[in-house]
Amino acid sequence: MPEEQNDSSVAEQQDNGTPPVESNEPDDARAETEPNIVTRFGRYLTTANSVMVTLYAFILSLVIGAILLLVFDDKVQTAAGYFFARPTDLLLAAWLAISGAYGGLFEGAVVNIEDLLAFLNGAGSMSDVLYPISETLTYAAPLIMAGLAVGLAFRAGLFNIGAEGQVLMGVVGATVVGFSFTLPAIIHIPLVLLAGALAGGAFGAIPGILKARTGVHEVITSIMLNYVALHFLGWVVGLKWAAHEETPNQSKAVAESARLPLIMGGELRSSLSILLAIAAGVVVWWLLSRSTLGFQMRAVGFNQEAARTAGMSVPKAYVVTLASGGALAGIGGAFAVSGMGLPFAMSHSTGSEIGFDGITVALLGRAKPGGIVAAGLLFGAMRAGTSVMQPEVPIDMVVVLQAVIVIFIAAPALVKSLLRLRMPEGGLTTTTAKGW
């Protein structure tokens, strides 16, 4: 009864316009009702927010990859045949299969423990220790650029599935400029990168112009242009003035002055490309977060009609966004020629799959520059690690992991239901383009 009287008196005071009587409840008692940092962190881990969905998508892909390894491993199949007689044999075979595959992936991408111990004991070289990291950075640089090209389009509501063709055009532009001139490196290297950017940017602008003028979907035009770029590259390689005199199906090598300088020295092929890729991520972040042009891109991606009502040119945003993304992808193509080591030349396979992998990198990075850089490093590590995985593990296993990651990233509701995660505030978010 006293509590009811207190509640009614507070209500009467509020109705009369007088301030309510302050609660005599101690601060410690109120603090106990608020969740502490451990509880909040636990809730964050069990909520289907964008960060945790991305992390769980990667973990689930590793689990599915492990299951596939067990299903197709000969030793595991043999041990499963007499499981009830000696169950430990199956467990040991399963452990050896999974640890051998993922352990090799780690050693090829980060560090080989044997090489590290040999170096610490004075019997190895620092180059052997740094070789895995060098390979990871080498593969990651063009992937980051392709991922930024796709991610920039995502922020404007577009799907730049033509990053593959833009990378290939960047390869062509950078190679031609690379072997056609002999200039000081301080001039030749920027010229090669500029040629790649211009070739990729011009190629990326084509679907942007077609969408702005005719309304045709950029996915249709850009995916067709991928094949145009592929065959154009093959045609240039076959030209007499571009073909290598002794090596068939390969262009002339770019001049030494056009090759990006190495950052680790020796025989390690990691070059300035990784630093330039990270710098490009910073530039894209500034463009999207701090510039007027970036605001217009994001506004068009969020709501085209509202952006048009506010006086923004939606067709212009289409063209500028896809051209800018094409320039980024073209620089990635230049990296594939001048920043990844021998043969420093163009062939039918140069730059292949970089643009398509860039789509996965952009999805995993949630179309945010920082996330794309991190995802590019991860996928670069996966590419570098495939060369050290045990011989009986197919290289295509990495492709399977990438595909599974895309599935879970594109369907956060699937991750939420599998792991029984909480629904985040604002609902589930997906990284998709508008207009499907």
C-alpha cells in the first residue's frame, strides 16, 4: 500500500506540473540492474550483427571444408570401414587430414614453424621465414583493388560484376606502356599505373553510360564486357609488335623501370603494390565519408528518388561510380603485371579471376574500405597457402571455401537460424545492390 501511495503521489505531482520526488534508491542498486561489460560482450557475440555474421560465415566455411576433406580423404574412408573395431584410427585419420590441410594453409600464408625454428637456431634465413607473408601480400594487393572497385559500386546501389574485365583492361594498358618506353622509374611507374587506371576506368564507364542513357542493368552489360576484355587481351598478345619473340602466347616483358620496387628485398616478391592498395583503401574511405561526391554516391545508393529530388544527378552518379571503380580495378591489373614478380609480362591468364574474387572480397568486407582491405589480406593468404597444402588436398578446396563464405554472407538469416542468434536492432542487413 505505501508503494501505491508513492506512485499516485508522483503521478499527481506530474499532473500539477511540479517536479517529481527523486528516488531514494541507491546508485549501487541501479547499477546492478544495468548489464556489465561481460554481459554486453556476450550479447554482441550472440547477435546476428554484420560483424558477427561475417566472422561466423568464415568459421562455418572452415567447418564445411573440413567435412568435405573427411568425406573424400582415402585414409579416413579406410579407417571408417573398421570404425567399431578401432575407433581411434578414424579419429586420428580425421585429425591428420584436417590439421594437414589447414596447417599447410597457415604455413603457406603466415609462417612455417620449421623455418622459424631453423632461423632462431641459426640454421635458416630470414627470407625463408618471411616468404609466406610476402606471398600473401603479393596476392592480396590486386584483390584489394578489385574489392574496392566492387565495394564502391555497392555503396551507390550498383553491382560492378565487370571488375574482371576492368582488371584485364588494366593489364593490357599497363603492359603496353610498360614495354613501349624506357624512362626513369620515378616517371615510368606512375605512368604504368595511370595507364592501367585509364584503361580500366574507360571500360568501367561503358556500363555506367549505358545505364544512365538507356536504363539497361549494369550486371548484363558488365558481365558481357568481361568476355570482350578477355578476348581483347588475347588479341593484343598475338599482335606482332606486342608478342614476345621467343615465348609463345606471352607479350614482351615490361621494362625494369616500370616494375614496382620490392619492399622486403632478396628473392621475396612482395612489392610496393600492397602499400599502394592500402593507401587506395584510405582514399576510398575519405571519398565516401568526407567528400561531397561520396555523399552523392551514397545518397543515390540509399534512395535514388530522394537523391533526385534533392537535386543530385543520378545518371552522373552511375557513370562516375562505375568509372571510378573501373580505375581501381585497372590499377589492380597493373599490379598483376608490374608488382607480382616474373615474368612481368602479359599472357592469356594474367589477371584472371582477380575481378571475380574481388566480388567475394567486397562481400566479405561488407563494402567498407577497411573491411575490404582485411578481406583482401585474408583471400591473399588463402591463395598463398594453397601451394603448401598437402598434395592430396585439391587446390579447388579454397574455391569451395570462398563460395561457402559468399553464400553465408549473402544470406545472414541462414547464419542466424543455424547458430540461433538474436535479431539485431534494425533487422538483418545484407550487402546487395538495388534494382534486382
